[in-house]
Amino acid sequence: MRTRWKWLIGIVATLVFLALALAFLVDEPLRRQTERQMNAHLKGYTATIGRLNFHPFGFGIDFHDVVLVQTAHPDPPVLRLHQLSASVQWSALVHRRVVANFLIDTPEIYLDRRHVEAEAKDPTPVKEHGWQEALQAMYPLKINEFRIRNGSLTYVDSGQAQPLRLSKIEAVVRNIRNVKSDPDDFPSPLTLQAAVFDSGRLSLDGAADFLRVPYAGVKGKAELAGIPLDYAKPIAARYGLALTAGVFSGNGYLEVTPNVTIVDLEEMRVDGLKADYAYRPRTAAPVKEAAKKTAEAAVDKSNAPDAVLRARRVIVKDAAVGFVNENARPTYRVSLTHTDLTIENFSNQKPDGLGKVRLTGRFMDSGPLLVQAAFRPETKGPDFDVDSRIENVDLRTMNDLLRAHAKFDVASGVFSVYSEMHVKNGRIEGYVKPLFHDLVVYDSTQDSDKSLGQKVKERVVDVVGKVLKNRQLDQVATVVPISGAVENPNAQTLETVLGLVQNAFIKAILPGFEKESARVVRRR
């Protein structure tokens, strides 16, 4: 009996030695073969495998130092994998399925603007670059569990001081081949966690259907918290937006499938936003093009049953925003400070009812502002009501605007404006009523360095103001009625609102100084 055991142990030891020796001998040929198969599937990219270890006991493979480079811009690589381990998922054998586990350890994805622009110019669609086929070439069995441990993703824009970065990425997807349950809508549990720009947090807890065609479906609860917005400064600058501060948070439900897209946000919040939009011809063109595409998409998806967009509550707290017209002479800035914005029940679905907006702040850091609005989802263009007021603004804070559009300034005065507007079925009805208190246009001390012609003009405006003055209330007042068709009936609601603000505001100020459509009214 002892002799038999010795022979048995010797045979097992010999087999183990031979298996290990064979694994050692096949490592390099298998590495080269796998690398060739991966690159045969990839289009526009090249993969290299630094080292491969085959484990005969358990039929597992470890890939070390995997590098993926873009053919157009090979330096730096777009992907580095410290280690990728593939093995048989033994628990799936109970369900009579032979499938694999994949574990990716410390993947580093790096993209810069050159990579993105090259990808955009590539005629081959992203989904046809052969990613899935290349991954499948690394192991013969179908993937059923996929894990990412300690991953990172970095995007560097040209001239960017701080890269956009996700770190500490931990992701797990199970039951990809649906071996544990009957066919179901979303059989694969999915979890994802990551740090965003070091201080922020991203999490997703949901499920997926990777076998759905023509592409996979996913759903779940997502949350973003503490995301600093100033990391996006270089990208925002290309559209004329100078973004200097702000923290974003939000949570809600997402569902994306070939049949339906649902974005149901429970809450979105931005704290301490500081931003200026600089209007100039160079930046106006891309903004206009983006607005046009957004408007077309918004009209197309309004009330569409397969595209649901809801934001139950949006909060912007203590913001400071401005509009800088760099195309005017002189350049001027219109600003809102100490701004609080609340949007409730925003939706693109008519059965969801009215969406409500309330905006408060200080106009030109001087007079209080209040805007209240109600929006209705419609398929025939914007449909909303707006009631707004700005009161007791020191007119001297608006002198640059007056010089640019009316070619004069003021020595003193207080400005208020009241407005109601209704937009429906492509038409606008409403009014803008500006009031000017204690208006002094000409001042010999302030205007001593101006030309004679400019002094005469300001004297005339001053006289017109006195003619229009309500003697009991000591104010200049006028009403500008607004009635007619929307300039672009297919515009997005936001685009329409901004157009009304820009046009109605400027056109409402000037009649208070000129004779056009001016009449005396009592205080509202």
C-alpha cells in the first residue's frame, strides 16, 4: 500500500511539473497569438501585451502591461492595463454553462483633445472599432462577470491647467450571459463607484441587459455629489463662457435601451456658481449652432413616449452670472448677483402638468429682481407665462449699456421695469413697463470732456424726460406693448426666453428717453 501511494504521489508530482513546464513554454507563443488576434479585430488602434501567464490548473490567464494606442496619435497611449485576469466561472457550471470571469486591475484610460478630434474625423463608427471582438480574443469563453478595480480616466484639453479625471473606479457587472435566471428585461446587476476630480463622487446602482439588440440596455439610480465645475473651464471657454466657480450635485433614475430613454432627475443642485457669458462673433457661432440642434431635438422629443425627461427639482443657490457684450462699443456687462433659482416639475411630457420657475437676485448688484414663470410641454413650440420685475436700480450702473445703445449716459436716476409675457401657438402677447425716477441725463461736471454735439443730444434727452415726467410721482414712465409672432416658432423655450430678455429689455429702456410710444402712466 505504501509503495502504491509513493507511485501515485510521484505520478501527480510529475504531472504537475510537466503542466507547469508546459504552461511556461506556451506563455510566449500564446501571448503573440493573442496579440495578433486582437489587432486583427481592432480598427484605428493597436494593442500590445507585455507578458502572459497561463495557469493550467483552473484554466486561467493573466495578461500584464496591456497597452492600447491610437494609430493617428500613438503617444501617449489611450489605455494601459496593469493586469487583466480571465478564468472559468466555476459557479456557472451548476447551471450547465461554461463562461468566464474577467478582472481588470488598475486600468488607466487617457484621452486628450487630439484623440477626440481624430476619432471624430474617423469614418469608422466607434462601435465598429472591434472593441468587443478584441476583448473576446483574449479568452475563448464568453464573459459572464466583469470587474474593474482601481481604475482611472483622464481627459486633458489643450491648454488646460486641471485635467478632467475620474479615479478609484470600482465596477462590477454580473450574469452578463444570463446563466442564472430566465430571460428578463435587465438580468445583469451593475454597480459603479468613482471619485470625480478628487473631491466629487459618482455612483450607479442598477442593472443591464447586454444581450439586447442592436445595443445593450441599462437602468438604475445614479448620483453625482460635490462636483467642482471650474474643472470644465477650458471646454466652457470655447463657447464664450467664463466659468470660475460652482459645485454640482444631482441624483435620479436613468434608463437607456433601444426602445426608450428615460432621465428622471429627483434633484439637481448648483451652489456658488460664478460665470460670465462673453458675446463675440467668434463664440456666438458655435453657441448658435448648438442651440439650433438642441431646439430641433427638443421639439422632436416633446411629448414623445420613447424619450422622457423630467427634473423634479432644480436649485441654483447664491449664483453670480453676467452677460458681457464684447461686440458693442463700449463693451458692457449686465449682471445678476445673490441669485437663487428654483425649477419644479420640469418635463417634456404634457400629462406631467405645469413646470414652475422662481428666480430672485439683485440686478447690477443694485435693485432686487423677481421672475416667476410657468411652462407647459407642447409639440407646437414654446408655451409659457412669465411675470417679472426689477426695482430701484441705480441707473449709473448701466451707463456703459446706455452709451452703447443710446449714445448717452446719466448723472443720476433710478430704474425699475415690470413685465408680463404669454407665449403660445407661436405668438407672444404682453408688455414691458419701465419707470425712471429722479432722472438727470446732463451734468456739466460729469460731461465736461464730451463733444458739443453729445452735450446737445443729452440736453435734448433730458428735456424729453422732463416732458414725460409724471409731476405727482416725479418719474418718467412708458409702456411697450409686445404682440406678434415668435421670431423662430421652432425655437427651444430657453432660446425664446433669452431672445425676449435681450430684445424687450433694450427696447424697453430707450423709449423712456425718446418720444417713440411714450406716455405717462401711474405707478404699478
